[in-house]
Amino acid sequence: MTTFPCSIQDLPTPCLLLRRSRLVANCRKMAARMAEKGVGLRPHLKTAKSIDVARIATAGHSGAITVSTLAELEYFAKHGVDDILYAVGIIPHKLNRIAEVARSGTKVLCITDSASLIPVLNAKADALGITLNLMVEIDVGGLRGGLSDDDEVLAVAREISEADHLSFMGVMTHAGQSYAGPDLDHIESVAEDERQGLVSIAKHVEQQGLVCQIVSGGSTPTATHGKTFEGLTEMRPGVYTFQDLDQYGLQSCGLDDIVVSVLTSIVGHNPRADRILTDAGGLALSKDLAAKKFLDHTGYGWIADTDGNLNEDRLYVAEVHQEHGLLASPNGSVDPEKLPIGSLITVLPNHICMTAAAYDGYYVVEEDGRVSEFWPRVNGW
Amino acid sequence: MTTFPCSIQDLPTPCLLLRRSRLVANCRKMAARMAEKGVGLRPHLKTAKSIDVARIATAGHSGAITVSTLAELEYFAKHGVDDILYAVGIIPHKLNRIAEVARSGTKVLCITDSASLIPVLNAKADALGITLNLMVEIDVGGLRGGLSDDDEVLAVAREISEADHLSFMGVMTHAGQSYAGPDLDHIESVAEDERQGLVSIAKHVEQQGLVCQIVSGGSTPTATHGKTFEGLTEMRPGVYTFQDLDQYGLQSCGLDDIVVSVLTSIVGHNPRADRILTDAGGLALSKDLAAKKFLDHTGYGWIADTDGNLNEDRLYVAEVHQEHGLLASPNGSVDPEKLPIGSLITVLPNHICMTAAAYDGYYVVEEDGRVSEFWPRVNGW
């Protein structure tokens, strides 16, 4: 077991390093932006899955959060978060676990876009002795879940309102198309589509006498670049807490805003293949290649030193096997002497939501480079 | 908590289903093949990471296994496995944990391809009070780790033999290029290259008076298709235990040999995008796309029913978000009525080593379709 404080050199590899001051800065910046724009912040904790991060991310706002799994819902409720939106379309089978959390006093919000499901959800909520809070999911162009037709939304909202054991809470969307960036004009315009789409549907519903307590949008690109959020009650960005190479490519952050990196050991040199081998492979990094859309030679991540400074030869993880990462140089040969076997480097991840999921927590690094504590994550479902 | 036995309908989603009879059949077949060919089987447990699977996979052979992480090493040793090869190049920092396992009575084998590391490993083994068993890693064309030159191998072997606290055990390789298939002639020829490469290097080393107790090859394709293993003492295939779409594409197995699938719920329909939504997304399936090399319309996996029968419309997971999978049809539109919200399907995974890593274990399904027990996995490092 690791005892704290300790040095980065003492940690097992691969593991996740979390730079506290960057996390706090990212969270403060987003919280301040949302406050300044007059909109609430309900951070999505699917990225961090950590109560320690949730406490920092919710500072200055209501304390409400968003989650993507029932495991997260249960974990955050147990740790005292009292207002949680579960942002994946609800199905009846999942109400058993939802009801347990709701009964413990946590406000749980669920989402649906299906009129045909309402009677089933109502019957199940009745059987479980709860009132289920439901929002209608809207599609503003992401083409994942949600309805886009005003009257279809109204029909579902009305069904919910009229059901004895359901409570209509409002509308929500996720403008996933904001990730198609990196043109800032494009992201701004997606943010405006997201806002207008939600506001106009909310108005249509309210004109029929139904109250949208919550009008909820959000993604890191739209929350970062949207000009106005008028008419929305809250935004739900998530990855801004940690940032990553994908967000850097999308111009949502700078490289120095990337909070979490993968600490890895050099475990071999292969001069015949012109590769340096590390112990962070496909499981330790994930096979997400999102960052290559907007950046060159990203592979499975860019290499930095243990202080987070980008490698001078711009080495990157060119290939992965399950437990091996193979480093290459975009500008010529790798020089094994610069990275002896046993030395430590870090990998800036392509998509931290995917990468972090392989680990049971984060080693927290302070500004002086010392490791102060370990923050657990809640993985699985 | 789930109580057993139960029905597949009672399980949370997403989760892993493991069909016991298929696992037993795959393991028996490989064990029998290796026995018939006169070579030992040291199955690689990086795929299953489960002691329950290890017990089945080692039946009929010595009980020795291969692992890819120190977490696996510690877990399997704790569960009584007494001969374990850690198949990632060893570095001095990791000897602390290796030594603890070795002191508990488990035979631990490590690998290296670095002459310069030998004095450091020797000093550290001395400090820890152990004799470290070392094999030399050979590269027979996979271009990952390992040496390919006879005299370089001999030099490392000799350094190990002459060190007071190291013990030279033999040579090993992993012919990763066997995954470039799917031509069976190609795989057969890689298997023969792997065998000949190892045997000729082992002979070279032994001619100098050093004994190779172990001459170890292995990958699922080469173990499945190699004609002879003469001169090898053991093979180390791993994914054959479970099989997957990648192995199916490589002709290492049939679809009915795939042991583990992802149980997922239908959570939505999006007729505008012609997609059906499930709760198995990028985390539940992994973002590995290996299977597309040799098969069409694989996406992130093929859809089957809960009995494992391939979907009649050949639906596949066309897109993933973190917690959403989007199903499409290769032959036209999807029909939402065939898969109502709340119904259950399974996903045949592209690359089960990657997919399984997101879960803490397997729900074991018997031939009558009942779920009999839960087998935990050891994840992380």
C-alpha cells in the first residue's frame, strides 16, 4: 500500500495522476462562467466518477450533479449529493435501484422520450411507492436520444403530468454534435441551436400549462463557447473538469489545463522497430482515438514528463497491445538513451472519460510535485 | 444483490454473460490439442482474469499460467496457482511486489531482453533476498519486445546465468504477427516461424552450456493452427478461452464458440437517425475495432438474442457514446417494434480482452439458460 505524502517515483505503474491545482482552476472557471451567464451548473460526473471531484465541481452552484450509471447514482447519493440527474433513457427494470436511492432522500431525475413507456413507468413507480421525476429528452441535432418535434414532446410531457406517480420536471438535451468542431464558430452555433431548440420547446410545453422547472443543456464545448444561455436553467458539461487532447483539439482548453495523465514506466526498447515500450497499453489508455480528428500524431496519447511538460521530441503512443504501449517519434527515430528502462513518463490522454475508467482512482499531485492522497472512483454499472 | 440461480432477465445491464459449456469446450479442445502435440499449455489469463476460468483452462496440464499485470500475479498466487509467468518486460521497481509473491512460495518467472538491466535486477533481487527467475524475450517478427539475434540472446542469457541472485530459465516469445491473418496458410507459417525461431535460439544458447528449461511460444492463432510444436516446452494462448469476433474473423473459432457476451437493454429508439439505442456504449464494449479487419459491418459488435443466436437482421453496434450504443442494420432500416424499449439483447464482442476489462466479473449461464453464479475478475494493476 502507498502511504502519503509520497513521491511520483513511489507509485505503481500504470496509474492516474491528478493535478489538483489544474482541477480546481478548470472547475472555478466553468462555475464562474455559468454564474456570470446566469445559468446553473449541474456538472456531469461521468468523467471523474469521484465524490472528491464532485465537491470541487459543484462549488458555488446548487450542488446538483449529472450521472451516467446507476452505480454513480448510488455512490454519489451515499456520499450526500442530494439532487442527481441520471442522463440515460430510463427503463422500467432500473426503477428498483432508482427507488432505493429516492427513498433515501435524494432527489433523482430521470429522462425519457417515449410516450409508450409512460404507463409502464407509472405502474412501476406506484408498485415501488415512489413519485418518479421525469424530464423529456430533446434531440437538437445530436441524433442520439430525444424528440425534436414540439408536439411529440408536448404529448409525452402531458402523459407524464397526468400520471399519478410521475412528476413532469422539464426538458433536457445533449448537443453531441458540438464535438464535430473544432471551428469555434461552429461550436458557438451548435450552442445557440441547443439553447434555442430547448427554449422553444419549453415555451411550447409551457403554453399548454405545463411547467418546465428545469431546462437543461450542456456539453463541454457548448458550455465553454456559448454566447448566451438565456432561457436555460442549467448546463451539464463534464469533461471540462479534467480536459484532454480531444478537448484541446476542439479548442476547449490549453495543454496546461489537462488535469489527469497516465503515469507509465519504460519497460523496453526495440531499435529494430524504432519503438520505446511502456507498460501503458490498450487497457491503461483505452482505444479511443478521438483526438486524431484535429491533431496530428496523437496515436493513443502524447508523451510528457512527470511534471507534465510535453516531450521535446513529441513522442506519442503509436501502437498499443493489451499491456504494452509503443512510443514513436513523428520527426524521425526515437532515442532510447533519453528514456532508459525503468524511467517514468506520463501520457496525455485522448479522451479521459474512457481512459480513467480502467482505474480505481486518482493519485493527487500537488503543485510541489508531491502525491498527497488517493481519490477513489466508482466504476461499473 | 443478485441471488442465484436466477434468470438472465433479473440481471443489471450492461453486464457480462459467460456460457459455461462453451468455456469448458474451448478449454478442453486446446488442452487436448496441446497434449496431442506433446507440448505444455500455460494459458494466458490476461483475457479472463478469473481463478474460476484458470482452474478450467489448466485442467490436464501442469497448472502453470501466464499473466500480464502484477495485480493478476498477486491474485492468482493468493488463489493457489503456484507457477506464474509475468509476460511483460520486468523493471527493477516491480521487484518489490514480485518478491512478496515469490516469498509466499509461488514460482514466478519474469522476462527481459536487456543486458544492461541484469546488474540492476541482480542487486535488487539480492536486496530483497530472492532469486529471480528470468527468461529472455525473443522477437520472432512481432516487433514488440525481444531480441532476434542469436548472439545478443546468448549474451543476456549468460549475464543472467552468471548473476548470483538471478536464475536463467529459458526463452519465450509472442508471435503477435499471427493476428495479421486471416489466411490459414499465413497463420501456419507464422506458427512455424515462431517455433523455428525459438528452437534455433534455444539450441544456440544450449550449445554454450546454458540450459533452457522453458522454451515458450504462443498466441491463440498459432496454438490453434500450428502443425508442430517440436522443441517447445509450452504454448501460452489466452483468448481461445473466450473467443470473440476478431478470432472468428481469423478463423480461430466459430460463432458458437464465443463464450462471453455483453447483456444490454434497449433504452430508446431514434427513427430519425434509424437507430436503436442500448445501454452498452464505449465503456461497456470498449472502443476496439479489431474485428473489422476481416468481417463486414462489425462496428463495436454483432447483436444476438439472450440465447446467443445472431440477430436475424444482422444488427450491429454502429456507434458508441460513453453509455449509449447505437444499433444499425447493414441491410436497410431498423425495425423498432422487434426490439421494444426495456427488452434484452446481447453483443458479441470484437475483442473480449478489452471488453471484459470494464466489468468486475461474469454471470455464469448454464445450458438451460439459468444464471448459476458470479465469477469475479481482477482488474487494474
